[in-house]
Amino acid sequence: MLDLMRKHARSPLIKALLITVAASFFIGFGILGGLSRLRSGEMDRNTVAVVNDQVITLGQFQRAYQQAIQRYEEEFETELDDTMIQQLNIRGNTLKNLIENALLRERARSLRLRVTDEELRLYIRNAFRDEEGRFDPNRYKQILRLNRMNPADFEEAQRERLLISRLEALLRDSVSVSEEEPWEYFVIDAEKMNLNFVMVDPSQFKDKVKATRKELKKYYGQNQEDFRTPPRRRAEYIKFDLKDYLEEVKVSPQEVKDHYYSHRENYRSPKEIRARHILIQADPRDPAAFAQARKEAESILENIKAGSKFAALARRYSQDPGSAEAGGDLGYFRKGEMDKSFEDVAFALKRGEVGELVHTRYGFHIIKVEDIKDAITTPLSEVEDLITNILRKQEAKGLARERAEKIHQQILAGKTMEKITNETKLPLIETFPFTKGEEIAGIVDPSVFSQAAFSLKVGEPSSIIPGDECFYLLRVVGEEAPRIPEFQEVKDKVKESLLEEKTRDLARERADRILQRLRRGKSIRYLLTKYKLEKQETGWFSPYEDFIPKLGASEEISSIVRALTKKTPFPDEAIEYQDKFYLPWLKERQEADKAKFSEQKEELTRVLLELKREEFRQRWLDDLKGKAKIVPNEEFLRTLI
């Protein structure tokens, strides 16, 4: 069938007729999230989804899915494996396209668009012309037979396809590109900047700042809300620690033996291999690049077979940043730690062997196994003490839980924790006031404990709270509302905060002073020496991206440095970012070349128009989906995940 399709590939109409799945947007199956769902049993197995009143059948899905597979296999000139099908999300995108086509058909009819019998007849005659330009009925029947379609179904499908094309043509024609947009698009890609900068760190001024009591009180009075205390709680609790029950537990040799043989996998070290690999990344969404990556990987494999050193080639060619410098060495690994396709090849190789190319979602791999450690099982005699301790802890934890449950029932029956602890001699421990998530003395798992405490009312007993090798029963005995503390309570925090502010002010003053001197033409070398600063360089970057090398990701910084030019190479003021002050200035700027733009303007306009059309189409479709009732078959959806 593929040979026949390739033979007639010169006819774009046949391709359009037989491949009804539109180019996928590679946005995943997430488009079905949030749709209405039918309960199990309300939709028969032959229904994939219902779009308003239109039913998408399993047969329609299977036909569209196979056509999509054919399309990709023709583009890649290879049979798709499961990994590639998953990467391309062909199943999810097939359903997405069928849903969108149903919405487009419905919308086209509501706009009273139609395809006449004569238009359909001319369309099919043009698609199935022979070399002399005449309609070829035999060729027409052959194509239908290969696709298991009768003429009536085929012609109805093409009528609907033409109807959708007519609607999409209206959408496309409503989008245009202004005269300025191609230049703006070109500039974003073409313009580059390289900055010099110095950084002034407030911490270098710590020994130069002090604060008097008068200053501290004034600062506190102006910033009291910053020191408002969070809500606090006090609790009393009974702790059931498993170590208190260990002495009651006895474990027999037979129990140890039974545990060992019923959990033997826990004491088995599986087979491990040490391997090297060379990765050539390949994106199946780009057929040309995918084919080139395969060719490159095959060439490297031939060199290895001819005697070239694997590690040297890995350092030179591998595109795995984690292993390339180590000659492709991945160290030892077990099954389940790597991609399954990778493992299937690697674990089938002998020591020193190099496998054939293997494709995973990362690209093409060449694998060499350096060493093999066979699976071994640790004998019972070596783990007997370990198993004994495991069993003792398990049983002790069970006893602790039983004791906690018994006392919890007494509390629910109205008995106080004080009375219970007096009778049982268990300690009743009271905490200091604590905030949510704060460390609590004596509590190993404070987050779980405090979360429980803050979920209770004062005086209310908790349920059993599991901890690390223990259980708790607690009761909240007091709470403190948030408040503005007295100065004396927080004077150390006030001092710390004020000193930080003073160092920050000094750093800002220093940075602004240096900037003003730079703007007046003072020697940068002199300033670097005087203030003991280090000049750094970002390297080239796009001013239209938020990330700036060595400075970080900040939209504010990007907007400031984007405005720097040869005439105004310095910003108006130092930039504060992550508690430090930066003074960037323009070293070089690569402006967009108007001559190159003139050469590329026509192509840029075409590309931009297509991008805008696709964006508009998708927004329009998303709006249709938002207003539609789309009910996918839940059972069918599970087969796509």
C-alpha cells in the first residue's frame, strides 16, 4: 500500500483525500481535560465521543488513526515504532482532530456554507486524472478498495472535507500581516547584546553599620506590622513509642525464616550492567532532522565497528550532557532505571559488545556494555539479625497502635487525658507555644503534629496521629492570637532588620556613585581598583528574552538593559536583584541588518502570516470547544493514556 501511495505521491489532491488528519499541534492530550463525561454504561463501545449531537465512531477513529500512521511513515520513510507513536501523540491528536472537524462541520452548516454536486464531481475528477488529464475510474476504484471505502461513503467524506476547507479558507482570509510586523519579528531573532557589569554586595558593608536604641525604636514604630506574631498553640499529648514495646516482642527463628522466603526479592541484588552510550538527539516531529540524525548515528556505528575507540567517539559526538565528557559512561544500572527500549538492547549484550542502533524518546543510541554483575541472593545467615529487628519493630508498632486505639476509645467515652495518664503511668507532655510547621521539642514529625493541632478547637482531642515509629494523641490546651509584640520582645529581630536595611542603603549609594562616575567618563579600571570590584561579562544574548546570562531571569532587568544603546550605554540607576545591586553597561550590540531583512521580508511575511492564521484558528476552535458539549467515552480515553 505504501508503494502505491508513493507511486502516486505527485498528486497532492490524492494525499489530501486520503490523509484527513490535519497537522498536529503537538500540544498533547490535555485538550480533553475538563470535558463532560458520561458514566460507565451510558455510551456503547463503538462510540468514541459525542460532539453536541454528532457521534464519532470507533470506525472513524481507527480509519483516521491508520491514515495518520501512513502519513508519518511516508514522511520518515520508515515504520513507526511504539516510542515514536507515543512521542508524536498520534492517538490523542487523532481524536482531537476528529472533535475539531465535527465542530467545524457544524459551524460551516450554521453559516449555510455548502458544496454542490458539481463541485464535488470536479474535485474528484481532478484528483484521479491519468497522465493525459482524463478521469481514471480504475485508479479511483483501486484507491477506494485499498482504503476499504465504498463510493458513497468516500464522496460524502470528501464533501464534508471540502465544506471544512471552505470554512477554514474564510478563517485564513480574515487574518493579515501589517507592514511593521515582519520587521518586529525579524528584530526579535536578529538583535543581540553583550554587557559588562559589576555587582555590589550589601554584605561587604556589615562592619560599617550600627544602630542606636533610639534608631531601633523609631524603626520598630514605623514597621510594626513586619513583626506581628503568627498564631500559636499549646498542646498536651500522650506518645506511644514503639521502642517502649520492643521488650514485649519475641521473634522465633521460624518467623525469621518465613519472612526471608516470602520476601526473598528484598534480599536479591538484580543483574547490573555498566554501559557506555553515544546519543544523537532526534525529534520525530522534524522528518528531515530525524533522518539526518539516523544517518549520523549509523556513520558513528560504522566507525566503531571499524575499530575506532568508543569512548573517544562518545566525547566527540554524544549529545548526552550527563555522560559525554566521561566517554559515554553511564555507570552501573539495573533494569527499570533506563528507557525500556534502551534496556532491552543493553541487557541482551555480552561484556565488550556493541549493539545496533536503538531509538528512544531521546533519539538514537549506540550502546557498549563494559561490565556485567550477575544477580545474587544474600543468604539467610547474613540477614538474620536484620530481619529479626524488622519483625520486632513491626510487632512493636502494632502493639503501640493497639494501645493508642484503646486509650483513644476511653477519651471518646469522656475520660480525661489527665485521669488516663494517672492510671496508666504514661507521661502527659505539654508543649511550649508553637506556630504552624515550627520545630517542636520532643516531636520527630512537627509538621504532621502541628497540622493536626491547628485543625482542632481548643479542648478538642485528636484522632490517632501517626509519627516516625510512634503514635500521638493530643489535645489543644491554649492558643495565642496574632499580635504586635512589645519592642523588648523583638529587639534583636528589629536590630537585624535595620542593619540589613542600612547595608542595603550603603550598597545602593555605592552603586549609584559608581554609576554616576561611569556616566561622566571616569575610568572603569580606576573604579574597579578603588572599590575592589570585579568586572564581568554576560556574553551574547537576545534582549527580548527574560533570561540574561550571569544576571538571571528577570523581566524588569530585561526591560532596562533592552533600552541600552551606544549613545546611552548605562541605565538610569543601579538594578537591585536578589538582594544585590548590579551596574550593567553595554559592551556590544548587534543591530538587526536592514539589508538582510529586505532579502528575507517576503519569506518572513509568509511565515508570520501562517503563524497568525494558525494561532487565530486555534483560538477560534478553543472558543467553539468552550461552548460545545463534548462527551468522550471514558473507557476509550483510558486506552489512549
